[in-house]
Amino acid sequence: VQLQASGGGEVQAGGSLRLSCAASGRTSSYYDMGWFRQAPGKEREFVSRISWSGGSTYYADSVKGRFTISRDNAKNTVYLQMNNLKPEDTAVYYCVRHGGGTYSLESSYDSWGQGTLVTVSN
């Protein structure tokens, strides 16, 4: 499967962006999907995950209440709605497919998109 993330850009603090992740190739709706991010000079970190049905979602504490993950299985697309963005949200955001294991660990994800850059300025 190939994952193509889009929707990144530059926004002022307090603004919003919506990221999209389109899956192509040998896709299946029966995978949990998620997002990670990597800020400049920092390690990559878990942001959010959504179950294959969309019925369960998980968030890092740092984004809880501000970000919302969703999916449209008919379109093979996952979204990350980001509101009330802060400068510390500046990072490259990666769309990922969960292959099994602890949802917050990178090793639990078996497919990664190329990343889309989000820059939040003061």
C-alpha cells in the first residue's frame, strides 16, 4: 500500500489545518490508521490513531481536544483535523498504517507516507 499525505502548510497560532492521507495500491479497510509527527531536532512521536471502523480513536495528550482523526473507507482516506494550532505543533506529519502492537510505538506501523510539513507561527 502507498500512503500519500497532503494538506500541510503554514498557519498562524490559533488557526486550523486539515491533513488528508490517501491510500492506494493493495488497500484494505480493515486496518487501523494513524498519524505521527516529527518536530525539528526531536524524535518522531505518536499523534493519533483510528480503528478500521472509525469507532475508536486515540490521541496523544498534547493534541487531545484540539485534533480530530476520522476516515472515509469508501475513499480510502484518513483525515486529521487540527484546530487551535500552536507553534509546538510545527512538524512533519506522517500518515501510517497499523500493523499490530502497541498503538503509540513506531514499530507497530508497517506502512508510512512521505510526510507533510505543518508550520505554525506566532
